[in-house]
Amino acid sequence: MGISLSQELYVQWQGAAQLSYFLLRREKKSPMARNELPPLNAIRAFEAAARRASFVEAAKDLHVTHWAVGKQIRLLEDWLGVPLFERRTRGVALTDYGADLLTDVSAALSRLISATGRLREPEFARRVSGVVRVNVLSSFALRWLLPRLSKFQEAYPSVEVKVSTTSRRLRYVGAAFDIGIRSGVEHGAGIRSETLMSDRRLPACSPRLLRDRPVQTAHDLQRHVLVHSTTTRSAWPLWLSAAGVKGLVPVRHLELDHVYLQLQAAVDGLGIALASLPLIESDLAAGRLVCPIAAPELQADDYQLVTRDDRRCDAAVQAFQAWILAAARDSRRADRRSSTQHSVT
């Protein structure tokens, strides 16, 4: 790494985590130099590494080597003069500097995508045509995808989206899909997974359920019905254990076949569900649901966007992939705001 004699290389260790290399003192820059753009390739590498919490996974998303990602991160840290990541045994974690930068970088990239999209879409979108077959979990389709799909159709009127639902592993679906959405990474020949959004879960219920039986701590859940779904049966025990009330006995348990039934039961006041925050975003915003307890959040497997390799170059598939990734970024910001604003303490 080229370093002038007036610069010092600083390495700080914190426990088992190694902070990034960064320059303790940078050469003074002119006022004009302070207004220059940061290295944009490095910004792109930083966003991917922060989102994936791994240089290796970021390299896969960017189609480069993890050494190239590391080089770009060091370049950005040198340019800024502060450490952005802590290197850990498994993956990396943002420092406070990195977390602050990510907030602004994510917002800037979202605005850039939106601005360029507005310019490109009227002409570009009209030229894109074809069929995109999207295979998705039924609850995700009903609670997240379908409410947003009209925006894609407005932008790409000549693209036909065919939505099918199943929870089967995509390697068993064969060639009957172009893009899939699953919970957890999918492995198989000819398919590629990337993180769409995290699946953070909190207790959620109708606000009217709390009028007579308020919930201020996890212990208060014993006065309520806990709503389960068959496919997420283990979620409540995991959350209760993390909340320090392992073995809590509620008024009763209500188990339903599907997640979308579980969430609807919560909306209708039948009990308290441990809800995936992305799937109840609109319910929180509309006040149909509230999160009576803000912590701990149960981190389930991330929602993954899975694409078939032989369809990645198709213009319609690329358009849908770009659209849903942008929609997921907007959703991540919205569900964090909603879960905070609509928590009852």
C-alpha cells in the first residue's frame, strides 16, 4: 500500500476483532480537494460488504475476488482516515464510523437508482418485453410481493409476471421458474442466491387486544393467546427463551396452517403472533398491528432472491430483479421505522 513518509499506519486490536488498517494522520488537503468525490468503486464495495457482513459474499455479488473487495475497502478507509470494519473470525462488522457512513451511502444509492430510473424507465421500460416466472413463498406473495407488484407493471407494461407459490426447494422446481424467493440460502446447480432482506421478528397484535391486558414485558404474554403457524412452530419458543421467559405458559396456543393465516389472526385480534416485520409493514403503518415489545428481535433466515443462471441475461428478468432489490431496500428502511414508531412501551 503506497504511503507517504508523512503518514502513519495505525493498527488497533479490540479483543479478538482486528480493526481495519487506516491512516492516523492524513496529509492536509486544499478546500477544493475536500469537496472531491470519494472513490466510487470503493463506495460500491463498502455497501456490498456492509450489507452482506462479509467480504467473500460481497465479492460474489460484485463478481470480483474477495481480495479486490478488501483492496477497495482499504482504499476507502485510507481516503477517509477512519476504520469502517472490524475483521472477525467469521465475516466483518461495521465500526461506528462504518455504520454512520452506511446510512448515508444507502440513502444516496437509493436516490441515485430512483433518479436514473425515472430518466431511463419511460423509454427503456417500453422496450423491455417478455415473461418473468416468479416462484415465491405464499405468505411472502400475499403480504409483501402482490401489494407492490402494480408498481412494476406500471413501469414495465410489456413484461408479463407469472407468480406461482410453493415452499419446495427450488432445485426440485426445475426449470419452471426464472426468479425465486425463499427463506434461507438455496444451493443447487445453475442457480444463484443473494440476500433480498432480513427476516426480523417481533410479537405483534391488534392494538385493541392491549386495552384490557397491556403487555409491557415478556411476562405479560402469559395473559394472552399465542398464535403459531405450522411452518414456524419453533419461533415462539426461541423468542421466549431469548426474552428470559423460557417455558412461559400463555392462556392457550392457537396454531394455523400458514403464516399468512397467523398474521391475519393477529390483525383480527385472535392473539399475539411472532411476526416477520417485512410482512406486516403495511399493517404497522396503518395501525392495524402494533409491536408491544421492542426487544429482543428474533433473527430468522434472510429472505433470498434466487435466479437461474441461464435466465440472468434476459432483459425482463434483469428488470424484475433490479426492481425487487430496490423495493426491498425501501422496505428495510420502512419496517425499521414502523417497528420503532409502533412499539408500545
